[in-house]
Amino acid sequence: MSQHTKLPDNMENQSAVVFRNVGQLYFSQTRVECHYSLTSDHQWSNKDWIGIFEMGWTSLKKYYTYTWAVVPEGYTEGASVNCCVLFHACYLPRPGTVEYQFVYVDKMGHVCTRSRPFTFNAPKPLEELETLKEEQDEELLLVIPRAQLLQSRLEECLKKQMDLERGLEEAKQEADDERNKSRRLKMEWENEREAMKEEMTELRENLRHTCDMLEKMEGKHQDARCSQESLTSQRSKLMADKTECEQRIKDLEDEVKGLTERKEEGKVELERKVERLKKMSSQMKHNEEKRKTLQVEVDAGLAEVRGLQERLEASEHVNECLRRELRELSTHQAHTHTELHQARLQVAQLSLQLSEENLVLREERASWALEREANKQAAEAANKKIQELSCEVQRKEDWLQEERVEREKLEVELGRERDQQRVLLSEANQELQELKASLRKVQTEREEQQLQTQDKMMWAGPPAEEQKQRRPPELIHPVLSELTDSPMW
């Protein structure tokens, strides 16, 4: 430390270390506390020291006294901290007019900072004494120097200041945490709002799509009478599709045996779907019946009744066949997880469509109510026999319409089942090709190994133990051999 020299003023780092609460006057008879702060720019070392120098000093050797710069426990390098060191009374200068200052020196001998000047004086005997009462004995009086009293009060004030600074730092930390929390909550709220916007957009698109489908269904309803003539050809096509579907379902039964436990759930969902379809068809039938009550004349009604009776018998036969096919398909539908998933999606879409259709039907019911009132006034003048024949004709048409709707739904379901089975079959074929490829690779490696073994056996026979432990080539991969011999492929 005696070899250190003073550096020029322009090389002192005034921002790294700062002296705090430096007084203008100190007493030599009491200890002196030196308070200072270390910033994050200062790299503290246990060899840093603080000296008391006389003003005008020219070398670090001319210190009057010094002490090592200490830091509080738990100090981490690069952190800002408030520190304090003590200069004992026995090492302090004598009272006088000479000015001194604190100087902080680091381990490299560089001056980090200097304090303002101060002097040391002695307290006056009478003016600088204070009288205090002993806390334990109120009759006992103590006479102490005012400097000591002020020093003790200064220590108390400094402790309170440190507590307040610590509380302020904790409050700042809590405020930062609250700001971060509010920022995080705001981001989550923004994400939820965006998700809700996307969901609303998707619902609007679904509503628009449902409206388009309703318009298409109304167009199909207007062309219903024309499509009755092609019922026989469509039935034959449906039977052919049914035969093909049954064949494909039989091919996939070996793969979907593990999903039989969901059979009941699929049946319940399918029955619920059929009930909803029946409700929708009954509502359409009721509305159509009221709207077309007085549109058929008596002679045309009689002729159409005879024709519709014949068609009704044929449609009842077709309806029975279709219902039987639907029951058979429902027994097989629960065997595949993919089909159940598609059925649930269809039920969800159908429920949405039914809700939208109910709204449309309610609106149409209001308009049809007005038409019904007008038709009711005209119907009062008609004959009772005409009304009975017209109702009978309309009832037959409604039955045909219901059967036609069920047939269209069955066609859609059969088409989806065919697509799903085609996908499952392609995936199964792909897995079979991969297994065959791996089997061929294993067989090729085994043949190469056998050839190498035969080449070695030409020169020297294998030991007896190795011959006993060797496995036959045909038992290397029994799982692959079973897969290739499976009748499913």
C-alpha cells in the first residue's frame, strides 16, 4: 500500500463509488463513521481501502490513517449496495483547523472517489455537554458530550434511512411485479379476444353455409316430383353400393375388433339422428300439407290417388329394405373409431342445421299462416269430398317425401362410409407393403449371412456349441411370416 501513487484527477472514477452523509466537523474523542455506496460499475475487492488524507496531499503514502473497505454479507459482484466503515477515536487526528478528506482506493491503487473536506475539533466543556436520565433509574443523571449524543442520533437516523430505502426497493419490486402481471393478463385477454373473434367468424361462415344448404334443399323440394320416376334405378344403385360396402366392412372386421365396446354409443347417436330427421321431415310435411291443400282438383286427385297407391306400395317396400340396410349398417358402424368420429361430427353439424332450419321454418310458418287464412276462406266454399280426397293425396305425397329424404341421407352416409373404408384399406395396404419390404430386407440379410457362414464352413467347421445355439432361418421373424400368410391380405 505504501508503493501506491496518486493519480491525476481526470482518471478518478467518480461514478463508481460515492461518499454519503459526510459532515463538516468531527470530534477526535468519538469514533467516525464513513458511509459510502458502491454502484454496479465498481468491481469490489477485499483489498480496497479508505484513508483519511490531509487536504493538498500528493501521494497515497501520505495518509493519516486508513481502514479496509468492507461490504455487507450476501453481497454479489455487480450489484449496488450501501456500506459503512468505522475509524476509531485513538487513530484520529488531533483537533485543529487542518482540513481532511476521505479517499477510496481500489486494489490496483486507483483513486475511485474523494469526499468534501472536514475538520476535527474538541467539544467545549459546558456548551457541548448534554444531561440525560438513565432509563433504568430515573433519579440518575448522565452527562455526555453533545457530539456523542448527536452521533448516536445520527446512527439511528441512518438506520431508519436504510430501512426506508429497503422498503422503497421492495415497493418498487412489487410495483414491477404488478406491472408484469397486468401486462401478462392483458396479453392473455387479447389472445382470448382474438380466439373469440375467430370463433365468431367461423360461426358466421357456418351459418351462411347452412343457409345455402337450406336454399339448395328448397330447390330439391321443388324438383321432388320429377325425381320420383328415378326411384327404382336409384334403389338398384343403392343395393349395389350396399353390397360393395358390406364386402369392404367384412375385410376390415379383423382390424376393428377392439372397438366393439363403443357399439351402444354409436347406436344411441344414430337413433337420435334418425329421430331428428323424422321430426324435420314431419315439420316439412305439415307445412307442405297446409300449403298445397286446395291445389289439386277432384278428377286429377282421383287419378293421382290410384297412381300414388301403387307407388306407395313400392315405396313402402323400398322403405323396409332401406331400414333393414340401415340397421345392418348401424351394427357395423360402431366397429371403427374413425366412423364413430365422423358420425359425431355429422350429429353436431346436423344439430346446427336443425336449429337454423327451425328458425327458417318458424319464419316460413308465419308467412304460411297468412296463406293458410286465405286458403281457408277459399276452402269453405269447396266440397267436403274434395277436401278428403285432397288430404289423402297430400298425405301420400308426404310419405313419399319422407322416404326420399331418408334415402338421400342414407346415400350420404354410405358415401362417407365408402370413403372411410377406402382410406383404411389404403393405410392397411401401405403397412403391408412396408412389412413386406422389411421382411425382404431381413431375408436378404439372412441369406447374405448364410452365404458368409457357408464360406467360413468351407475352411473350418463351427464348434459344436455354436451349432446347437444357431437358430433356423425360418424362425427369425415369425411375426412377419404370420402377416404375409394372413388370409386378410
